[in-house]
Amino acid sequence: MRPGRRGGYASGVTDGDAVDGADVAGTADAVGAAGAIDWRGLNRANWDDRARVHLASEFYNLDGFRAGGSWLRPFEAAEAGDVTGKRLVHLQCHLGTDTLSWARNGALVTGLDFSAPAIEAARSLATSLGIDATFVTADVYDAVTALGGRRFDVVYTGIGALVWLPDMPRWAAVVAALLEPGGFLYLVEGHPFAQVLDDDQGTRVARDYFDDRPQVEDYPFTYTDGPPLEHPRSVQFQHPIGRIVTALADAGLRIDFLREHDFDTFQRYASLERRDGGYRFPPGRPRVPLLFSLRATRPA
């Protein structure tokens, strides 16, 4: 999957409607509120629709990917290290471009996503490239069963995945169960603080950092070029960074590093400038974290 909030990215939009039933007390309230709406069904229909649009988009440029392009940022390959021969599972893999990029780096890859059209497209892409990859249609919370109890050396989750999930402890337990002893999670995500700033300049706090109520949003477009969506409604969730890290620690993983980055992969705010391989605040402007990356190991 790709980055979250309305239209798929976490900016350039107005707030959605918060669903009553959760407060700032934490995950239990967020999960309870999520149970009041069909967040999974709404999001699956929305992402099935996005897959159709994304396949034909210039944004995904699948012809360029077939010609040898990579969807991994340079820092990702550096932080994850050599993955040659390692079994890697990519959770919420969407069209499989990131997954197959890891395969090009030498990993033995499996991708999982709840959107059947996206998985069908990922399988087709892998076949056309002659890459040996496995793609499975399943909800991320059902990954352990869907993958037949297999364990992996690396669990990877890329930018824009966690905002679609209501329950971080449950997600972290799935990650831990998928890892071989000594294996690690490598997570790259939009920084949750960046999601609460105003969409124009990113200079003021416009949203509640601790508001974990489901955000129901109706927006007719995805984050790429292309026609309107037939299923525009989606449901997203804000997760403070402390909750993500604590969930992983409570699941028994050892946090190896948490790194915050002052650049983004898209123009989150109108004030960001494209330079040095990413989108950054203008020189002299006070910076805030826009992305974070985390590695957590299951002890041997």
C-alpha cells in the first residue's frame, strides 16, 4: 500500500469525519470504535478500485519498472542491509513493485495484500519479469494462517501501510509470529507528527496527534493520476509513534534503531522543495520529521 489520509496520501486534503466512540485513551478505544463501522470492507473496495487506476497511471510507470526501475529508496537498501538469499515477506504489498524491488536485490520474496485485484496484478508483473515470487490475498491480521505458518528472515512494511489498521498490538503480534528467531522487521513509514500539520505550509498543528478515532473520508481520487474512483470512501487511523514502538516491544521484539528523516517521498506540503533525492523544507526553515524507519529483531 501507499501513504495514507484522504486520497491515499497524508496531506493536501481536509480532515475526514471522526467516528464517535473512541477517545485518546489508546488502542482499545480505537479498536472498539473501528468495530462500529465496516472499515475493512470499505477499505478493500477502495483499494480494489485504486488497483485498477494505479495499473494505468504514470505515477506507477510499470513500463519503467519492467525496464529495471526500483521502488526502494536508497536509504532502505542501506538500512536493511544485504538481503541476498533471505526470505522476505512484504505485508500490504499492493501491486508488488516494492516487493519485486527487494527480489531484484536478492531476496526470496512473498507479498501479501487484502486486495485480490492488486495481488492478481502483482503476480502478472512478476511473471512478466521472470521473477520467482509468491503473492497471497489475505488480510494482514490473518497473515500467519494465510502463509501456512511459514517464518521469514525479514518482514517488510513500506510507506503508508499502518494508517489502514486499527490495532497496533495485534499487528505487532502478527509480525513477531512471522519472524524466524534472529529475523527482523524493517518498517518505513510516514511520521505520525507530519500528519497533524496543516496541508499547505506545514507550519501549524491542525489535527490532534492523539486522536485515534477512525477517520472516515470520502474523496473521489487516489494519490496518482487517473480517473475518479467508484468507491471513494475509506477509513484511516492515526497511531502515535510511541504506540507503534511499544506494541513491537510488547510483542517481544528488540528495537535495533528508530531513525527520523527530514525528507519525504512526495510533496506533503506545498512548501516542500524537491532536492537531494526527496522533498524537503526550504533552507533555513525549521524542520520536523517527515518519515521514520525502524528495525526490530526477534531475539534468537
